[in-house]
Amino acid sequence: MNDLELIRTFRADVDPPDDDRVAAARATLATEFVDIPGRRRGRAVRRRRVLVALLAAPSIAAVAVLLIVGPAGEGGTPIADAAIIRHADAALTAAPNEVLHTKVAGDGFASETWQLTSPPYSFLGYKGPIGAPAPEEAGDATTASYYDPATIHVIPSAPAPAFDSPLAQVHQALDDGRARVLGTAEVDGVATFKIQFADKNGFSSQSLVAYVDQHTYRPVLLSDPQRDGEIVQLHVVTFEYLPATPANLQSLSLTARHPRAHVVTDPASAKSAAPAK
């Protein structure tokens, strides 16, 4: 079912709004419609112009009113839920020529990454128990490298695999359409949408859940149920876009982070040093 069919199904079950609600919706959307953080301003202006043109049509305004007053999540409208998922995906889609810096931590675990958002998409990241030495890995289009205490191991002429961070998993699931909105919740005083992600077996009680800010659509908390019944709560400590300045690009380099480390370029040594996924 495409978007137009979803709109028709939605409107067939809801009474048309009155003039006051139409006027209120037009005013609200025209003044409050802003671009998602991380997007370019020029694109936001174009989207506002399109929105103003759409609001000139009563039928589109009617849908806007119903989406504003309707609930989200279970029992909510497919249109509203789809919009939430699209915004959450867009919030994790970075603008070019920036360095995306993220960190999640909780239940004794931490993961931190830096990712260049344009070719060669260089990255550096680590994950592991808090307070213990964590394996670090980095890479770009031509090399993959790994750091253990005192040594940097490099595999030349081999594109590095993407760093498997929790937020990267969320972004991939959103891209793949493996997401559904469960409702709303308050996390540390922040109003959020609760989004669940399916794995290869579909949705279940062990599916990962992300709580995304209702205004920025950026994740603030990840809830990861375990097979033993425990739930790992990972708070999003850092989510920021940094300009790709020479200083910030140093964060993508293991040799810059560990200037005294010995560098080994033997592929056999590097493969043995590669951390397990």
C-alpha cells in the first residue's frame, strides 16, 4: 500500500475537521515546521515553501489537523507512525563533509565512534566494558587498522568494514524498514517516541527499542532486552556533528590518538589483532 492509499484509508475512518481546527493546523504547521538538526538550511526553506503550498488545499489541511490530534503508536495512524520513522531515519542521516561523533553508555558498557560523512567515510571507534581497556578500530576505503596496548596493526589495501555501533544498528534498521512505533514515553524528562526494531525473526520481546526525542528525533535511550531476561539500557551520551577541520579529522586516526604506538603493517598480524564483532 502506497502513501496515497494510506491517506485514503485513514480519512475514510475519520470525520472531517471543522473550520477552526483547519485554521489552527495551518497556523501551527506554518510556524513550527523546522528542519531536522544536521540538515542544510536551504533545504528547510524549500520544504517550508512546499508545505505552505500544500496547506492552501483544504483536503491536505484536513489530513494535517487529524495527524496533529491523533495518537501515535499502538492504536495510532499508519500515516503518523510512518512520518515518525522517516524523521528518525533522517535524524541519523548526516550531512556531507562532517564528522559524526556519538557515544552510548550504560550497564557497565560504552561505545564511542567518529565517522566522516563523505568519502572515504573514515571512522574510528571502540566498545567494551567501562573502566577496562577497549579494543579500538579504524578504517577508510583502503585500510583497516586495529589498536591493542602499544601496537597499531594495519591491513593495507583492504576496505574497512563498517563499525558495528548500537546507533549504527538503529540507523540500518530504519533504512531497512524494520521499525514500528509503539507509543510515547518520557525519558529523563524528555518526551520521546518509542520505536521497536525487528531482527531476522521479526518483532519479539527481545527486540531492540529506541526512545527518540519528539522534537529532534535523535535517540536518547536504547533498550536492549537480553535472553536471560535482563534489559541493557544504553543512554546516548553524545550525538553531535563536527566540521571536518584538520583538528577534528585527527579523531579518525589511530596514530594521532596513540602517537607512541608501534605500527605493524603485516596483514597476518593485523588479522589476529582484529577485535571480535
